[in-house]
Amino acid sequence: MYLCTHHFYHYTMIYLLQFILILATQLTYFRVANHLNIIDKPNQRSSHTKVTLRGGGIVFYLSVLFYFLLQGFQYPWFLLGLTLIAGISFADDIKPQSSKLRLLIHFIAMAFMFYQLGLFELPWYFTLIALIVSTGILNAYNFMDGINGITGGYSLVIVAALWYINNYQVPFIDNNLLYALMMALLVFNFFNFRKKDTVCTIVHRIALKENIFEAHRKHLFQIMANELKIPHVVVSGIYCLLQALIVVGLVITNNANQGLKYQIDERSGDSSKDMQKQSLC
């Protein structure tokens, strides 16, 4: 009992220290960004109408870095890839970078993550396709621009889903890393979730004969916020709810498939036993 209580207080203090470090670092960054004029001016693809500070996402990198330092230097290749992403993203916040350069850096960073997870042991064609898709998903996050709380909101849902999978279905990562990301998201959402479907967008723009690689404001969430004048927080809430429903649906489907597989295996086992009995007779 004493040992369990000791571990509880130990990890609680670590999480509390990490949360305070993340919050203090985020507040410090805001002061620095304001002083250095690292700002985002509204453009043709933005949904916000006021000048805002850029680079607030640095909180995620710092949270993982604190985890790396406090938890025995785990997942070094993952951290290296994240460092590349954080570096090119921050450089892009200060001065726009080439889209080709960003894609290349993202691809290399995802390759480091795949190496960390041992995914290069899979067939090369599977790994290549997965790398391309993962890089595309990473870039899709950059499209969610200007809607307060939308990225942080559905990201929190995703991390919660990963925690459930890690604990109740397929263990694949240290829980403490997921807790670190959750804390970063809580800090990020505290400043971002305030009042003041990428595939659908691409199809829509192709139908309008527009260049899908140019900046625009035709994402579904932008139409909801800009044309339909739905409050940003409401739009973010809708996206979070949809993301949660998708996750729940996937979990239920996976559990149903596992149950079906178990029944099939059980019946196959019974059939084998019957055949063995008949052969003995």
C-alpha cells in the first residue's frame, strides 16, 4: 500500500512539474513572440480577422522534450523527427518556407518515427505508402487555420483514443508520453479555445476547377465559420464531436471483429476435436 501511494505522489509531482514548466514556457514564448513581432496576419485562407501571435504550437515540442529528459531519454529517433518538424514549422512562422522543403522535412521526420516504431521491418511497399499517407495527414493539420480550438480540440480526442488503445487493446507506447501530450494540449487549448475534412475540400475545389495547391478559404470548417457565421467555438465543438464519434465507431468495430474472430477460432477448434474423435473411432 505504501509503495503504491509513494508511486502515486512521485508521478503526480512529475506531472505537476511538467505542467508548470509547459505553462511557464508558453507564457514566456508569448512575450518573446510579441517582442520579436512573430505574428500571423490574416490572408486569403485564414478564418481569423485579427493579427495573432504565431508559433504557439512550440508547446508540444517542449512537452515531449521535457518528457524525454524526465523519463530516461526514451524514443530518441521520435524526438529527432519531432525536432525537424518543430524547426521547419518555427522557421515557417518567422519567414514562409518552400512547400517542397516542408514536405521533404516532414517525410524525413516521419521516417525517423517509423524507424523508432520498427515499421521498416514491414514490406517496403507498405512502409512507403504508410509514409506518404502519414506525411499527408501531418500536412492536413496545417490546413486547420484560424478556427479557435479546432486543432487542439480534436487532437485531445485523438490522444485520449490512443490512450484507450494503448491500455485496453494494443500496447504500443509509454503512457507517460501520451500524458505529456495531453498536458500540452490542455495548455494550448486554454489559450486557443476561446470566443473572440480536408478530402471534401479537395473534391469541392476540383469541381470548381481551382488550383488545390493555392491558399484558400473553402475548407468545410471555414465555410461554416466565415460564410455561415457559425461561432468558432461551436465549429470546433462540432469537429471534436465528429472526431469522437469516428473513434468510438472504430473501437466498436474493432471489438466486434475481435469477438467474431474469437468465435470462428473457437468453432474451428471444436470442429478439429470432432474430426479427431471420428478418426479415433
